[in-house]
Amino acid sequence: MASPQNPFDAVLHAARDVAKLDCALDAEMLGAALLGSVYAIADEDRSSVVRTFVGDFLSATARRRTAAATTIRTVFASLVPDADGAAGVKPGTQAPSWSGQLGKVRLTGSYAYGDVYGDQTSYLATFAYDDSTSGGPEHAVVALVDHNIGITKDVFVGGPAERILEQVRQMCADDALTWFREEDPSRLRREVARHLDITDELEALPQEGSLATDRALVSARLALLPTPAPFDGTIEPDPLSAADRDRLVRAFLDSPEAVRLGLDRLPEADLASLHFCLSLVLDHSESFPDPDPMRWSPAVAGLFLLDWVHRRAVLDMDDAALLPRVVRGWAGYAARLRGLPAEAVSQTDEAIEEMVPEFVRLYTTGERRSPATAAVAQLIADGVDPNDPEALDAWIEANRQRLDDDNPA
């Protein structure tokens, strides 16, 4: 057979056996996988790119009359009903017996589970076809939301639903650091969808998992859930006020965690470093898509100590010596306020201790400093006050050649 001449012919070739599948679920999963190729190669607004592709495909194949062509058109129209022309697509005369079951599912359960730290939440919804014989088995839709990077990191559709649900229940029952609950379906839809919107704009998708191949089917299933109330976090929340930050710092310094580490009785010469370190802790918390100064974990501590602080702050030796101790205290304090189990508290504390050598190495080498941070660090090392415009201008003029060499046009 000759090679396909365009993307639409390539899709028709890949879907040549779609009409021979056993049930609607198999066809929907095949259709989603084909659209996943379009989703994966888009470089922005991926869901819109897929919708446009489906509309163009339906237009380009409107006169195709083979069983495979008419069937995959029906599948695509079911998966992306808001694409141009989707509403007018009808099953052909050679349509498989299961065509009428495409998208005809009902929600049978909705759940959420995750780690006690709040790093990740997985949402699980189960669906059953109106006619399980031609539609297919009850199946589960699972979406993993990563709160540290603010995206829906992976999605998965599979079955049987009862087996997947039982595995999740058992996993959470066996692990004291995880939780499981029934979830309001409208909240499930809202949380997965709003984080998927961010995922759609990524320059590069997460490499592992079935995000691309199952994305279209997950979206079709989410659309069947109750419409959520508007999310009041769609507008970026205001940062903590100075009064709020001061209140948090004072409460922490009075806490048993701060007392245990001696942070409540530092010499006066170290107080400036202490408050600078605490300001960095709060600044880092506000850098997350869902800011919460009390959400600390081994992962969050690693992001802070081994990456963020080197890119965003200029530390002197006193700051660097104190910062890991401040983070240990704050993480323990936050864990107690949130009621985390003792195992979670000790894991975070031990993880921070293990990070200290690498933190010191990165501080010493400066290898993760951003250009701006590196420039400020050099200013300070040269004895220049960054807040003194005249001194700053003089330093720039004296170092213009080196700066031009470091930042070629």
C-alpha cells in the first residue's frame, strides 16, 4: 500500500480496523490514542490544536464511505463534541453494533487519594456504559495532579474499574503516609481540568505515562461530571501581607520546634540572617501555583534547598550556615500544625539533614545561580551596595567588557 499522503490519510490507515473492534470502549481508546499523537506534537494550547484537527479531519473525510472511515469519524465526534462539524456526524450504514454506545456512560464513583504531605493528589472516577455488552466493561479514569509543579502530570483510563479501585484502597490502607476518600465529582472535574489547562501549555510534556494517549478520552469523561462552581483560585491569590508574614514568623519562633533548634535565642548578630532565612521560606511557598506556607515535605525541601534558593537569593556565609536549620524547624512546625503522622515528620527532617552536604556544595560552587543572582553576588563580593545607584553605575562601567563577554548578543 502506498504511504499516506497527508495526516488525515495516516489516521484513516491507522484506524483501518476500528470497525472490527469488540466494543465502544476499545474504539474510544483507539481514537484517543490517535488524537494523542496530535496532542503530543503541539507546542502550545494542545487541546485547541486537537479540536481544530478533529474539525479539519471531519471536513476532509466527509465523503469517505468505508466502514473504517465512517466509524472513526463517529469516534472522534464523540471524543471531541465541540469540534467543528462534530454535531452533524452520524453513524454510517456499516456502523458496528456498538456505535450507539460511544460516550453513553454514567458515573459510578468518584474518589481522591494522595500523600499526606500534599505533594500529589490522584483523582479516580469510575464509569459504566448503559449497555455493558456492546459498550464495554466498567472502567476507571485516573488523573495525577502534582501540586509542586501545578499540572496534571499523568492520566490513565483502564479497567476493570473494581480491580483498580481495590488496588488503590489497599495501597492506601497499607501506607500510613497516604490517604483515600470519596470525592465530590464536581470538585474532581474542577481540579483535574484546571491543572490540565496548565499541562496543555507546557513546551514539553512529562515523558512517562499515558498523558497524551488517554487525554482526549479523559476530557470526554470529565465533561460528563457535574459542572463545578467557579474556582476562586483562577485569579492568582494575593501574597501574604507584611502583617501576616510577621504573625507567622512570631508564632514559629515561639514554637517548640524553634526552641528545640535554638532559633529563639540566637545572638543578636545572627538575627538578620534568621529573619532573612524565614523570608526566603515564605517567598518559596508563595512561588507555588497553590501557595501554602505550611505545606512542606522532602520534595518541597529539596526544591527549596537544592534549586530555588540558589537561583533566587544571594546568601552570605551566615545565611548559608543557618538556612538548613531554619528549614528543619519550619518543616517540623508546619507538620505539627497540619497533624501529619510522626513518620512523615521524621522523614522530612532526615531528608533535610541528608541534603545539607549538597546544599553546601551548591552554595560554594554557585553553579545554579541565575545570571541575575550571580551578578548581585559579584557586586556584594566586590563591596558594592546594589541599592547605591552611583556605586552600581560605576561598577557596571568598570566591568562592562566582562559583562559583555558573559552575555553575548
